[in-house]
Amino acid sequence: MKAIAVIGYHHTGKTTAVCTLISALTQKGYSVSSIKDIHAESYRADTEGSNSFKHAAAGSEAVWARGLKDNALIIPGRIELPQMLTHLSSDYLIIEGMKTAPVPKIVCAETESQLDELIDETCIGISGLIADRLESYKGLPVFCLQKNMDAFVSKVLDRAFPILPASDPDCCSACGKDCYSMACDIVQGRSQRSDCVQDSASELLLKVNGKEITIVPFVQKLLRDSILSFVHNLKGVDKDASIEIRIP
């Protein structure tokens, strides 16, 4: 799943850019998922006192609210990007917000000072209100959606890459850097997506209900060594054979 984020201050055009991108990618035949990062203290995904709210309050770790017209998965507390990714499967993931996500970014802004604050090495382009008066800024293209939407979408298709694991750097820095630094290097051409050690050289594959679960290298090694130790102590087992474990 390839990913990109659109970041910026409130009322600078983020949602317009995101919706434009989702619509364009969908029309091209891609499947799209999205994340809206919300920082308002008053926001709740569920309504206090509702039956689904009572399920969560009673201790359910996840609650499906199934309706006649749509559905919602309610997870109590705040979760981070890696946990969100386990619930998503599509060609593209579009994130509104999450400026610390290890993905390429479009920055929406109204002023140059906002751009200076938000632009870093993950930025591949600029859009939003400022696009009415700029065509480029510090070497980055500025996309006015009314005038050059095709170029905007082409840039995303060209520069988005499969999302990095967003692992805790205390658990995984096998490539010598954290995922955000790796994203910077990929965008700037200093590294390639295949340089990520965690998912390019897995020592162990875990699937739950057919879906691959990301495991950081340190935990992969612990599980792998434990399984090998057990199997190699069995009589008549080829120690060089591959091992498959299924738990129905």
C-alpha cells in the first residue's frame, strides 16, 4: 500500500486537496483508504451513552458498530499509525495530517512563513491557498488544483511509495535510522524503498486470518530462534528444511 500525507494549518486547503486526490485515484481504478488526524479535544468517535459506547466502557478492546448504511470500528483510547495499518488494505493510503508520519507529503499553506515551518525533506510539493499566487517555492512545485490538478495527481503517483513500517526506533533501527529519516532519504533520492531491512529481509512471516502482521526484527529473531530451537530438538527432523506452523 503506497501512502502520502497532506499536512498544513487549519483552513489552508488540506481537505480539498485530500478529497481531490482520493477522487482522482479512484477514477483511475485504484482502491483508496484514508486517515483524518483530528486534534480537537472535543472530538469523540462515539457518542457517550450509546450502546456501542457502553461496550467499550465495559472493557471491549474493539467495537464494530454495524448500521444499515455504514459501519464503524471503534477502538477505545488513542492508537498509533502502525496499529491503524493493520486494519487497512488498499492501493493507496491518503493521510490528512500526521506530519510525523514516514511518508511523502504535500504541504498546504496560506503564507510563506507557514511553508518555512512545515516543509522538510519528506515534502514533494505544495498546495492550498498559497497556490493562488505561487508557482514554485524553494525548488518545490506549487499545485493550484483548479489549474493543474493532473500535474498534482501525477506527482503523487510518481513519488508515493509503499508505506514504511513506522516502527518504534527502540525496537527497530536495523537500517541505521528511524522510519522518518528513511522516508526523508527516499524522497531525497539518498535511499531506496527496498533499503528498509524490516520488510525486505524478514526472517519470519506471521499471518493472522491471511493478513501479514508486521514484526520488528528484534522480535522476529526471538520468535525464529525459539521455534528453531524447539524443532531442531525433535528426532528425525531435517534441520535445513523450511518450517511452517498453522494455528487454526
